[in-house]
Amino acid sequence: MMTAVQDGDRNSLIAFLCVYPMCATIQQILNVVFRRYAYFRPECEEDEKVKNVICTLLRTWMDEFPGDFSNTTDLSLLKKVKTYLMLNMPYSDLLVRFHEIHMNLEAEVDSDSEDSE
């Protein structure tokens, strides 16, 4: 998957994102990526390329399959992605997008819980 992204093969990435639910959960995919790329060296050009690949993966995933990250019953995925981005790519526009989605979903959850009271 990461090689496809690195090679600019958007079709293979989208194909992967279509079929992964047959054999893995979103949590499992993120765990593999985040564990494999848990540490980056400061000012390392190779690591910057990897960060760009991860951003492309997450951005494409959000753009093509936004429902995967819009589950109000479990906000832990968004928190996990936000934490990873804050630690490794704190100035990424992707962090802002995940933060906005997270805040909107939390507001929905709060609104729903107020309505049910």
C-alpha cells in the first residue's frame, strides 16, 4: 500500500481502501502504519518523504471514504490519528482537517446526549 502511494499510484491505493474491510479493521490498518512509522529523524529527507506518503494515504482515505472516520459512536480513531499527526506532523493541514472532523463529531455526540435527556 505505501509503495503504491509513494509511486503515485492512486488507483491501487483506492483499490486497497475498497477491499481492506474484508480482512482488517480501520484500527488494524492504522496500527500497522503508525507502528511501522512511529519514529522519524529530525531533518531527514528520507523521513520527510515517508511523512508525505502517510499524509497522502490519510488525505486520500478521508477524501474517498469519509464515512470511515465519521463514526460518532467511537471517536478513538480520530483521536489516534490526531495524536499521531500532532507528534509527527504538527504543522500538517491534515491535522487541521482531522481536528475539525473530531470537534464536529464531538459536538454531534454532545447534542445527541442533550436531546435524549
